[in-house]
Amino acid sequence: MAQLLEVDRLQVAFRTDQGALISVDEVSFTLGSGETIAIVGESGCGKSVTSLSIMGLLGKNGSVTQGEIRFNGSTLTGGSGNLLRRLRGSEIAMIFQEPMTSLNPVIPIGEQIEESIRLHLKRSRKEAKAMAVAMLRKVGIPRAEAIMKEYPHELSGGMRQRVMIAMALACNPKLLIADEPTTALDVTIQAQILELMKQLQLENGTAILFVTHDLGVVADMADQVIVMYAGQVVEAADVFTLFRAPQHPYTQGLMKSVPRLDQDSRERLRAIPGAVPALQEMPSGCRFHPRCLHAVERCIQEQPELISAGEGHSVRCWLTAVPGNGSSIGRTGSVERTLVEAASGVSI
């Protein structure tokens, strides 16, 4: 499979009054045409910053300080702004997390979608309008012709999110970056949008980078999964390996926080204690150790490297690195089985 996107040891820092703070630290992955990678983790783990780095949208205070991003053979880091402007919207599209701040409030919805089609696909105004209306219908928006004339503030949050998705898919991009694309949608529309993405992928070989906290969506959509914590990749594997045998305590904590169908209604979910550390308050050693139930002295003193835990499976954890300890934290629970079975229809 050809590698469409290559992210190699990416490090991103932001200038602040306290100096440069590293937000993403040595993140690496590859994404091939027709493949879907999901990046999961809590808010503040670096998921969105990683995706914005690819688009070159870090803002004036953010910059890639190390590593390289390559798309379809072209280097995006340190490249010309003209290259990124040419790729954005045509070959690389992004569904942003908050549509109200991404859509122009003073331009009608239709004009915003048509602009991308006319610019990148070189269509006439009439053709662009017809394509925009068709795309709005595809994402489940009723009375699409009327919506074309309305402004973002006249739509609900879910409707605005669907407009953003229509805009991103309008030019059939080679790479689609979806940052929490279904957060504001009800489950019926969510299923419709996910199916639309799958259809686009099947028809055009589109690669999808899916940023989410919803493990059910991960099980349904992803081929590969990257788990991030405090700006680092802590575990990476194919979706079935990750759900069958998660090795990192943080991954296991995410799995156990998901409600189960067979769970007693009086039973409380097992939440991960604490919160993701602020950039200026990163702990020594393993960044997860203050919240980890398995932490030992070495976890506090030394930062673990991302090591192999099997074919195509990488983990950043001292417990996995010590022979004999992997099985003690790598058990598969009913949460993982439920998610994989629900997504694939296959019992494991």
C-alpha cells in the first residue's frame, strides 16, 4: 500500500510567556490510501494539534520544531505556503471540531461550499451550486436549496457540523482529517455521516485521519489506532489487536470507562483518577505515572521509550518492557469484546 501521509518524529511547540512549551513530542505514523487511522485520548493529549500541524494551521505562536511531515511525496514542514494553500481543500480536507468558529458568519452557507468547488475543481457557478446542493443532501440536510441561502447563526449546532462535513467532502480529497466530526450529531445522523465517509473511501481511495474520544466509532471506522497521552504516543496497533489486548494502563483505563450492556445500573464506571497534566507541569519519568495504578519507582524516574509489544504493536510502558509483566496488564475484558463485536459483527 502506498504511503500517502508520513509523519516522522513530529514535535510541536508553542511560544508562551513561560517560554516554548512542547505540545506534541516525537509522534510518528504512516497512513496509506484507503486506510483509516484513529487518534484517541482525552482532551489535552495533543490529538488536534497533531492534525493541525499537517494542515499548517498552528497559528503564529505554534511551530513544528522537529521532525517531518510528507504528503504524497511532498514535504509539508518548512515548505512554501503556496504548496499548502494548493493542497488545502482539494487534496487535504479537514472537518474542524467547532463549526461555529470555522464557518464565516457573514457569508451564506452555499457560497462557502461553492467557493471551494469553483477554486479547486474549476467548475462554473451553476455547476458548483448544483454540486453543493447535492453534497448537503448527502450529509442529511433537509431543504438543501433553502439552507444554501442561510447564514451559520441560523442553523443548529448539528446542522452547522453537517455543513462543515459537506464542505470538506465536496472536492473528494485524497486525505480527510476529521477532528471529532460527529460530536454534535444524534446517533442516526452520526451513522449516516460515518457511512458517507466509508463510501467516499471506497469510491476514491481516500485516507482518513480520525480524531476522536469515542471508542465505538474507533471500532467501527479504524484500521489502525494511535493512543496519545500528554503529547506522546503511548500505544499503537491495529484496531483488533488494541481492543483484544491493550497493553498500556492508560489504554486499559479508557476501555474500562465505557459503559457495558451487561453492566449493573448501580455499578459505577471505573474512571481514570486525576487529569492530563498541563504543558508547563509535565511530570518526570512516564507522563502517566501520577494516574497509573501499576506505577513503580522506575516509572517516576525514567521516561519509557515506545517499544515493540508484538508485530505492528508498540507500547510506551516500563511494565511491558520487563519480561513477564506484559500479561499482567494485557488482559482483554468484556468492554473490548463488546466494542469489537458491535463494530465487526464477529464474536471473539
